[in-house]
Amino acid sequence: MTDSILSKAATMEIPINSNGDSRTAEDDGLEQGAQIGGSLDEIVGTLPVAMDLQQVMVSGPNLNETSIVSGGYGGAAEGIIPTSSIKGPAIRFNPEYFDRRCGSAPKPDIRSKSRGITPSHSATSRIANQPGHYPAPSMHHSNSNPSMMSEEATRGVAVEKFDSVKKWSINTYKCTKQMFSERFGRGTKTVDLELEAQIDVLRETKMKYERILRLARELTNHFYNMVQTQQALGDTFADLSQKSPELQDEFGYNAETQRLLCKNGETLLGAINFFVSSINTLVNKTMEDTLLTIKMYENARLEFDAYRTDLEELSVGPRDAAAMVRIEIAQQQYQIHKDKYERLHSDVSIKLKFLEENKVKVMHKQLLLFHNAVSAYFAGNQQQLEQTLRQFNVKLKPPGSDKPSWLEEQ
């Protein structure tokens, strides 16, 4: 059984050279190739391709050391095919392959530094020909300058807002303190008796004119409803005059009267509307503008008294260096608010004068118009009523003009 197994097994014969050494010339060539591969691995770095190549050259099968036996054990010698007849190394080293695989950015080998191995000329040339990837210092400064400018601008806006809030807080505190002092009788107040009397008269006059305006609007609404009722009544009389032959004349007279009253009522309604519009302009625009200036004047007066009181308190205090600085600042603020107070005082005086003149002129015209129009209407004098409107340049609106058109309603 053992003989049959040995007869069937393939046999590997290892030839021996003349010196008794099993190594051949081809083996020496492969060993040199392995040494070359090891040196390249140390120069280029630990690359996967170099490691595979070194493993094949060092530990791979050596075909030059084997021969193939075609027959079984104890066969003829001519059946043996020696592989040593194949000349040349089994693997050829190509340095350009490593150049292509390594790329333009080789990694430094730490082992080359420790062993003192000098890199090859090709690796040195590739490292020297690499372009610089470090940005210039000017780029860093150019990118930082806009950010610095934006930060400075933001800081400046913040400081400006802080100063504004600080000034407002100080001013509000001083004015509040002055207001409570005046209310409780502890502080002094700058008063112009003549101007204050005119301001009180204006406020009282405005209240009375507002009442006139409110009543005139109510009269306009009521009179408008009466005119609409007269128009509807006249149309009804005219319709009944056509359908009642026995009362045709009576219905016709009344229909004509109502139509005439409706026409005169529309004329009087135009005069009243003009009167209301003029009073509204006088009260809600002219007087309101003057009262707004008066309000600004009163605020300026309060600020002026507050800084005046502050200056007086500092003046009676100590006279050291810090106190003198505060007194100088208070003097400047006092002068600023004094100029503002005097300017607004003059503006209020001028506006009150012009308002009085304008009020007299407007009310003279409007009261005359209202009187003549109402008298002519209730007297039944249609010609006098129309003449009154022409005298005051009152243009009547056509019926239905107040109603918006279908295009405006869309």
C-alpha cells in the first residue's frame, strides 16, 4: 500500500550545482532585485505597491529551483524537464512605475532619517518641483481689514447709541425732578404772564370751535336726511298725480313745491358743507399746529428751568477743580436750553398773532355765508340763495358725486 502511494505521488527534484550549492545565478539576480526593492521602499515610503513587490521577490515561489517530473518514482531521466533552462529573472523592476504611483506629493520617510539613507535623485527633484501651497501674508491682511472695519463701525454705532441713551436719561431725570419741584411748590418756574394768557385763550377757543364744528356736522346730517325725504315725497306726489285724476292738480302742486324745496335744500347743504370744511381746517390744522408749537415751547421751558436750577445748585457749592468743570458744563447746557427756550417763545408769539388774524378773517367770511344762506333758504328766496353761493365762490357738487363710481368700488 505504501508502494502504491509512493508510485502515484509527484516528486520534486532539486538540482545541485557543481559547487554543492543549491543556489543558481538566477537566484542571485532575484536576491539583488529584492535588495533593490527594499532600498526603494525606504526611499519612497511605506507604499502598498512596494510592499507587495517586496513580498513577492523575497518570499514568493522560485521557479528556477524546481523541476517537473512527468513520470512516477523511478521513471526515466529523460522525462524530467528542468526549469533552470529558462534564463533571466522572473520579475523585472520598473522604476517609472513607482514614479507614476507616488504622485507629486511624496511622504517623508522616517526610516531614511534613522538609517542615514539618502533619497534618490528622482524623489529629490519631485520634491523640489512641487508648487507652494501657502498663502501670502498679504491675503490674510486683506481678509482681516474689512472685518476690522466692520467691527469698528459697529462699535462706533453702539457708542453713539449709548451716548444718546445716556443724554436722554440725564435730561429726563432733571426734567422730572423739576416738574415735581414745581408741583409741590419747591422749585421756581419761568412764566410769561401775557403769553400764558394767550395760550389759555387759544385752548378755550379751540374747545368752543370744536363744539361749533360738531353741531354743524349734526345739522348737515339732519338737513341732508330732510332733503332726501323731500325728494322722495315729491316723487310720490308726482306719481299719485298721474294715477289720481280727481286729485291731479293738488298732488301736482305739492310735488312741485317739494322739488323746489329739495333744490334749495341742496344749495343750502352745499353752503353748510363749505362752512363745516372751513371750520374743520381752522380747528384741526391751524389751531392744532399752533398748539403743537406751544407744547414744544412748554417742554423747552421745563428743560430750561431744570438746567437753570442745576446751575444754581452748583454755583452755591464748593469751588474745587472738579466742581469748576461741572459748573462749566452746566453753564454750557444752560445756555443751549436758554437759546432753545427763547427761540420757541418767539415762535409761539408769532404763531398766536397770525392765528388770531387768520381766525378773524375766516370766521367773518364763514359766518356771513352761513347767515345769508340760511336766511335766503327759509325766506324762500332762491335767487338770493344762489347769489350768496356765487359771492363766496361756493361750488355745488352734482347729485350722486359723493358716491364712488363702480370702478373705484372694485
